[in-house]
Amino acid sequence: MADRGCCPPMDLMRSEPMQLVQLIVPLESSHLTVSYLGDLGLVQFKDLNADKSPFQRTYANQIKKSGEMARRLRYFREQMLNAGISIPAMTSNKNDIKVDDLEVKLAELESELSEMNANNEKLQRAYNELVEYKLVLQKSGEFFYSAQRSAAAQQRETEPEHTEESLNTPLLMDEDKSADPSKSIQLGFFTGLVPRDKSMAFERILFRATRGNVFVRQATVENPVTDPASGEKVEKNVFVIFYSGDRAKNKILKICEAFGANRYSFYEEAGKQAQMLKEVSGRLSELRTTIDAGLLHRGNLLQTIGDQFEQWNLLVRKEKSIYHTLNMLSMDVTTKCLVAEGWCPVFATKEIQDTLHRATVDSNSEVEAIFQVLHTRESLPTYFRTNKFTSSFQEIVDAYGIARYQEANPSVYTIVTFPFLFAVMFGDWGHGICILLATSILILREKKLSSQKLGDIMEMMFGGRYVIFMMALFSIYTGLIYNEFFSVPFELFGKSAYECRDPSCKDATVDGLIKVRDAYPFGLDPVWHGSRSELPFLNSLKMKMSILLGVSQMNLGIIMSFFNAKFFRSCVDIWFQFIPQIIFLNSLFGYLSVLIIVKWCTGSKADLYHVMIYMFLSPTDELGENELFPGQKTAQQVLLLLALVAVPWMLLPKPFIMKWQHQNRHQGESYEPLQGEESLQVETTHDSHGGHEEFEFSEVLVHQLIHTIEFVLGAVSNTASYLRLWALSLAHSELSSVFYDKVLLLAWGFNNVLILIVGIIVFIFATVGVLLVMETLSAFLHALRLHWVEFQNKFYLGDGYKFYPFSFSTIGEEEE
């Protein structure tokens, strides 16, 4: 939501102070009031009619009308998409048409468009039938013409051979006349088209049904034709079926119907065939002209609708949402007003009051709407005002759970720690630059992309563009520290501190090098890359660095629990949760972090694994060569004792103190005399809001036991979990090195241009597919887990619910 000039400065640490308000709105100004509050977008209405079904509510008919208008608009959208007409974006939010006028206009447009579609469908069907009829006339005419020509040729060939015999043989015509006319055989025929994929089965069924007493001929139609019934392009064959008898005729008719074969009349005489072909061609030309004119008129109508579509759509959706909100309000019949309850931020009080006054004036209402704040024991919604940069980080936290009302918000630190922990695992400034360039395109074109419909993956990337942007910047930073550019080191900040003893020590280990100048000023010395000591050195460095980062972030989480307890004035949580937790964590892993730093500073050869293990197993033994500073043994014994004391400190006092507080809070209340029916009603209401909740000591003790065990074991497992920073960083570095050495350098070594081009292409695809896509996703998920589990579980409850104000800016496309 956009910030307003009158709003206080945005503060992400605590959610905005909220309040429950009651609005008493006169009926004549209710619609305009809700409309103005929807434009303001700072009130979340409560449903005061939850016990009523949608059909029992006051404005059910208005919602039904709005739904009908929305259906008509969806019908128009579908017709425009089918016609290939794009819907222009809305130029202004001003609606010059009223809802009642729009309802009439939409009904008229739907009726007109439906009539056009019906007429066009009839004309198109008639046109397709005539196209098929023309094909039947052409193909069947060719068949009859060729059959007559071949029969005439056969007759001419047989006449000379049978001249003498024919003198003694009666003519066929005379024989036919002498025969019994009742026994003459009448041949009939059908012509039409059948789908080509059914033609073989069609012919086979005809043969079997008539026991072979049919003569079938088929001709292939070269181009697919539009079927009149389905309107789809279908490959078909023209058929001619000769039969005898009514029984065969009836069977053939049923088979044609079953196979979807379209039959057309046909004349044997060539003159009638030519006349029909001419008539059909003329009729096709007339229909084509009529159809084109109808489509042009329909396109003009749809274009007119498209110009106003977005404004109409917005008006209908606003109207529907207004009546949905009005249905949540309680109707007071006696005073002819609507009563609303809802949540709003405290800073919005003046704005809401001004909005109510403006609605009263604009609706010419004689009665002013009443605004009053209610006191409640209900949990309040959580509302963080974010901008386009902080909203994506807030979504990462909200995916774990919505913050409890005014609970400390992890997003404040996630903005920095999330991309930084990602970059620790993804440290390569070459890969970071690639991601930065890709994300910069999304940021520079965000206005254009925000108005377009993107795919699921692209929409996710666009929504988190600023998260990815920060991840890329931090990856460049950590890549410079690791001194890796696609796994290749560079001397960017000066020369290496080491040089070879002699020319023969190239590619040697550190033993063949001598230190000739001061340490490399920033990041890792490039001489380590490619040496035999690289992997052990980087392993030790990154593993210890992961522990330091992990302990620091876990301490930050525990410190946040202190600020939560202080804000909610919970001294019990400060003394019996924060203090023992901070002591326990730092007595063990804080001490380990100090040992790591001391070892780095002094260059000691002490074995930290041995120190930490025997701190528990044999705390009284001498440390010997593993001693890093004087008095280390005594310090370890004190820290171990503090850690052991911290466990019962966390477990036992808090449940007993809570029980004592509960007893003092309600002491003697059961003996207080009742003061009439009204006080009884107040007391009952008070109980319903949790004022006199039952206190189960056993449940509290078990909950505290689980919490203590979870923290003690989690201190070990969470610290070990941060070692994923070391593991993924090492994996990313080694994969990048393998692609560079085994693909790019190997292809370069063949001194062949074709092999080099193939090697470069493989290297690019491997880098993009594996390192820039899969590794990015992997490091993102691991950074997400570290924040959700290792960091947020120290202080973040996340059991609140979000503030969803009634706002026209969040109206989405409604689907039924």
C-alpha cells in the first residue's frame, strides 16, 4: 500500500498500533461511505452476520445483479479473445456511466452480440454445407462421367464380335419389355462425404450389413473441409453407394447417420449436374459476402465494447465488493442505519473520520456517520506498511508465519542477513555479476512488466527482484573475499604476499613459496588457488567462519527475545528465559567462537575439537599444547558450570512463578457477591474473552520442559546446521573449478576452433544451468531454512493474523 504524506514514518520493527472501531452509518449514505472507505483501504470489516447464509443477507439481490453483469463481461472478454481483439488498458479511473445504466447497456449488448453470433453460425453452417455439396457434385460427376465413358467404350469393343449372334438374339430392350415388370430391379444410390479416418470402417460395415449387395466408390478430397456440424477442419472422402431395395436403403441410412456421413442429393443427368453446380457456386459467393459483412459488423461492436471494457469491469467489481461488504454490516431497522465493526490502524483515525464526513456531504444525508473506538480483549491483526523493496523480504517472513501483534519483526534483519548468508554459500563475483545484470533488467522494466501477465516462474522472480538484487550484490562482495571469478583468482587489490623460491617451483605447494611482502590486503591471497594446500586451507577457513556467523545470528535471535519480553513487560521471560539461554549458548558455542578468533590471532596449533570434547569429558585434565591462553582450564570449568546451571534455571522457576501470579490475580474473586443481573452479564462476557482462563500447571510445566529440551538440543544442532554455509560454498567453488578446468581449458588445449566453440557452449550452458540456476535455488532454500529454523525460533512466535483491509486496489479478477 502506498504511503501517505500524513502517515507516520514507516517502522518495520513493530507492527502498526491497531484499534477496533464501530461505525454507525445512515442507510442513504452507506453505499457511498463503503465506496470511499474502499478507496482509502485502511479498514478491515468484521462479518457481523456470520450466522446468516448469503441468500438471507440484506443485499443478496444486488450481489446477484452484479454477478450477472460480471458474467456478461466475461462473455464479452471471451468473444474478444476469440476474435483476436486486444483489450486496451484503462486510460482513467473515471466512470461516466452509472451502475443501473450499465446493467441495461450490458443486457442490450449481450442480446445484440448473441443474435449476431447465432446468425453468423447459421450462415457459416449453410456455407459449409454448400462447400461440401459442391465437392460432391464435382467428385460424383467425375465418377458418373468416367463410368459412362468406360461403358460406351466397352460396348463399342463388343459390337463387332457378336454381330451374327445378335441377329438371332432378341434385343435387351425387347427382352426387358417381355419380362415381368413386377420383377424388375430398381437401383438407387446415395452420395455424400464421410470422415477419412472412418472411411474404411464405413465401407466394411456397409458390405457386412447388406451382405455384399452394395457397390461403393470413394474419392479423396485433397484439402480438409469444415464440417457443418462441428465447425472443425476434417479430412473427408466423397462416396457413392449403389444399392437395390428399400431394406438395403434403410440400413445404409442408419449406417451413414452412425458414422457422421453427410448425404447430398445428386442427379444422373449431366445437364442437371452442371445446372446445380452453377447454382451452388453462385449461392456460395452470396453467402461469403454476407458472412464477411456480418463479421465486420460484429468486429466493430466488439471493438466498441473493448474500448470501455476495463472501466466497466472495474465498476462492476467495485460494486460487487461494496455490496459484499454491506452484507457484513448489521442492520438496525429502528434507526434506519447500518452498524459496522472493524480493525484499522491508529494513525488512520483522522483519515477515516474525514472520509465519513465527505460521504455524508456527497450523499446529501442529514445525519452524520458516527465513529467510535471500542475496547476489546481480542487479538489484534498485524499490519506492516511496506514498500516495493521491503515487501518481498516481509513475504519471506510471512511465509513462515504472521507476526503476533506488535511482536518483533525478523524482516528488519532479514533484509541484510538473508542475502548475506546466501552470498556466503554462493561467493563468486563473476556469477554475482551475471545475476545482477539479469535482475537489473527486471528492475529497470518493472513498470512495463507489472502491467503484463507473466508466467508462474517469471512472476515469482519479478516479485522477488529486489531480494535477488541484494543477493547478487552480496555475492559480488563475498566473491571478492574468496577471490573467485568463475573460479579464477585475480590480483585485484595488489600483488600476492608469496613468491617462488626459484623458477622450478611453479604449481608447487606452499612449502615452495616464501613470503616477500605484507599480507594480501583484501580477501583470499590468489596464491592459494591451485595449490595442494587450497582445499585444507579453505575447509578450515569456511568451516570456522560458518560457526562464527551462526553463533552471531543465534545470539541476535536471543537478544530479540529480550526486546520482545521488555516490550510486553514480561520480567519472567527476561530472568528465566533470556538470561539462561544467553548464558547456555555462549558458555559452549560462544566460547568456541572466542577460541577460533584467538587461534587465528595467535597462530596456535591447538586442536579445537580436542578442547571442546574434553571440556565435557575431562574438565579437570591439563590442556597441555592445546592451551590457548593462561587460565583456560579454570575458565572452561566456570563456563561448564554456568551451562549446567542454566538448564534448571530455564526449566523450573517459570511455571511456579506463573502459577503464583495466576493465584494472586484471581485471589478472592470467587467470594465476591454478585451485584445484579447486569454485572453477571458483564462478568460472563469478560470470561468469554479469556479473562478468567483456566490455569493448568501440568500443561505449563510440560510446555516449559519441551521448550527447554528443544533449546538445549537445538543449541548443538542449530550450530551444526550453520556448517551448510561451509559445505555449499565449497561445493559451489569446486563445481565452478571443474567446469573451468575440465571443459573450457580442456577444449582450449586441443588447438581446434570447432572443439573450442563446442567447449565454450558447454561451459556457458553448464554455468547457467547448474551454477546460476540450480545452485542459486539451493543456496536460497538453505538460507531460508537458516532464518526460519535457526534464527526465528529463538524469539518469533508467528501465530498472528494479517490485516486485510477492504481496498479497491486489491480487487482481483473474480472467477466463478
